Amino acid sequence: MRAFFEFDKHRTDYQTEILAGLTTFFTVSYVIIVNPAILSAAGIPKEASVMATILTAIFGTLLMGVYAKRPFAVAPYMGENAFIAYTVVQALGYSWQTALAAIFISGVLFTILTVSGLRGWLANAIPRTLKHSFSVGIGLFLAFIGFNNMGMVSLGVPGAPVKMGNISELSVMLSVAGLLLITALLILRIAGALLIGIIFTTAVFMSLKLIPFPEALVSMPPSLSPVFLQIDFQGAMTWGFIGVITSVLVMDFVDTMGTLIGLSSRANLLDAAENLPEIEKPMLADALSTIAASLFGTTTAGVYIESAAGIEQGGKSGLTAVVVALLFACAVFFSPLLTSIPPQAYGPALVVIGMLMLQPVTKFDFGNYSELMPAFLTVSLMIFTFNIGVGITAGFIAYAAIKVLTGNIRDIHPGMWILAAFSLTFYLFYPYHS
């Protein structure tokens, strides 16, 4: 197994990889509850959706670990699920069964693009500064989510969208204490700092009865039949639905590309040219996971940015992902226990990860505005629109436009023209609704 997962190449070991898998799982396990809760707004039965979410995570993460041999967790994306529930179903009036057709079609198209090598070629066409901006933007995006989970940042009013939360609340103060604990453990180089912080904070919340103890430790898995193979292709065969398919396609493409490169940069998996070797393998795992997700009855699946938690614990091989997949399998029976972890417990871990992912900002070329502005737009719009895809597509378009305006067309890789045009379709076809 050491040879299969290339431990010597990555300078890792069983203990490190298992700990990394545990950390990633505890950080990403919220998807088991949050994804079905969001999709319930589309009318998807919640209990069956829980099962679909878990099965998608098992399939995708196991494929990522065994085939692609990367330490990334795969699960239904946040953001894409909200787009399906609130825009496609509620605003545009399509059924969730029809919406699943868009997921399936995008997965098939991604598989074709990946197998042909075009998807990897496009990924390698991205300029270095933009690649570094993905890591920085994702890090700040995670930190923003973490602060919100902790209660330190909350929704504001028009003109001031966010504000400081009520830090006098006991739950917020305990979450801040969890942040300080994780930081101290990192400084002291204690192995498993993030995981220890998550478990300790959860235990304190339970002991103070701020959250209830789970009613049961073990439960039988719910039935998948209400959502399994419920795709409505006939409803998707309309001109109006092209915009939905295009939006899903672009969102998944840029989210996966940005997340893969950003996480790989942090895990030191990129080569000298800042490219991810054999990038087609994790991309194929992502594409096949999206197809599986639609068949199981849930939305677009892909690499989770919370995989950074395991990477920070030293996870570099596919064994990290295999451990995560096995834990998702256990979650089929232990979901009441695992989903009892409150956002205030894993929020501090996300903030710390965000801090650690800022390092590539030192590689920005601050003297070259034609490189700096696209990177800045990528980072800032990821956060201020709360959408990774918006930040990345804006960066692609701005890069090509600025190079043209300044007479530096030769700097543009042929693949970047395609990415810029592809990104432009996202804004042209996106079904805008307030």
C-alpha cells in the first residue's frame, strides 16, 4: 500500500494520512445535513437526499483516492445546490427532476472534455499569477465562511451587507476560544491541531447544553428510491433550458479547476511550471462524480475546498481521500452523531485554513498591473459575491481584455482565449433573478 499511494514520493506515512483524512471528514461532514436542507427548497425529499449526498461523497472521494491518488474530498457542491434549488426550480419553475438532467448532461460533457485532454490543456493555459490567486481567494472565502459559522460576522443591511456578530454570546466566545486553541496547537506543532480543536469545541458545547447530545448513535440508512434515477430528460429539451445547462457547466468547470489548483498549490503538488501533473485524473474523478450525483438524485459534485484541512495536517496521498470515503460510509449508520458537530466548532478550523492559504500572495507580480488586476478581481469577487465561479470567470475575462487593451496579445495562451470566451457565456446565459 505504501508503494500504491506513493508514500516515499510524498514523504508521508500511515499515521499522517489517516489523521489528515479524519480532519478533512470532520470539516466537510456538514454537507450531509446542509446539502439536503438546501435541496429541500426544490422539493427533493430530505431523507432520501441525505442518502444521495453520502453515496455521492463515497463514490467521488474513493475514486479520487484510488484512481487519481489525490488527498481531496469530493461531495455535492455548495453554491451549485443553491443555484438549482432557488434559481432553477423556484425562480425559473423547472422541476428538480429536470434540473438533475442539467447535472447529468454537464457531467457527460466534462467527461468527454477530460478524456480528450482538452480540459487539462485549458488548465495548463492559466497564467501563474491567476493560479496563485485561486489559492488566496479560496482561502479568504473559507475564512469568511468560518467567521460566519463562528458568529463573528453576520448579515447586515443594504449598504452594509455584513456586520460584526454579537460577540457577547456564549457560543461566539467559545468559538473564538476554539480558534485560539487551534492556533496555539499549531504554534506548538501539536499533530492534529484542527481535529483536536473541532472535537474539543464540540464537547464543550455539549457539556454546557448549548447543543443537544445526539438522540441515537446509530441509525438505519434512509431509502434512496424517491430520488434514485429520477432524471427528466424530456423537460430539459427546450431552448430556455440551454442557459441552465451552460451555467451549471461553467460553474462546475471553473470551481473544480480553481479548487484543484489552489489546493494542489498548498499541498506542494504542482510542478515547476505551477501545473498539476496528471491533472486529467482528478478532473475525470470529478466529472464521473457529477454523473453519479445526478443518478443518485443530488446536484453537481466536485473537489471540496475544505480538503485544505487535511492538507494542513500533512495529507498528500490518495490514502487521505480513502479514509474520508470510509468515514462517509460509516456516516450512513452514524449520521446522528457526526451531524451533531455545530458550525461554531468547525468554523475556527476554516478561519485557520484561510490564513494558511494566503501564502501564494507573495508570488503576485505587484509591478505588473496587467497580471495583478485579474488576480485581484479573482480574489475579491470570490469573496464579495460569495461565489468562487464568479471570481474565476471574472479573472479570465479581465486577463484577456487587459492584455488586448495594453497591446500584449502575445502574452495570451491560446487556451486562455477559450477560457475567456467560455467565461463570458456564463454572464450571458446566467438566469439573473433577485
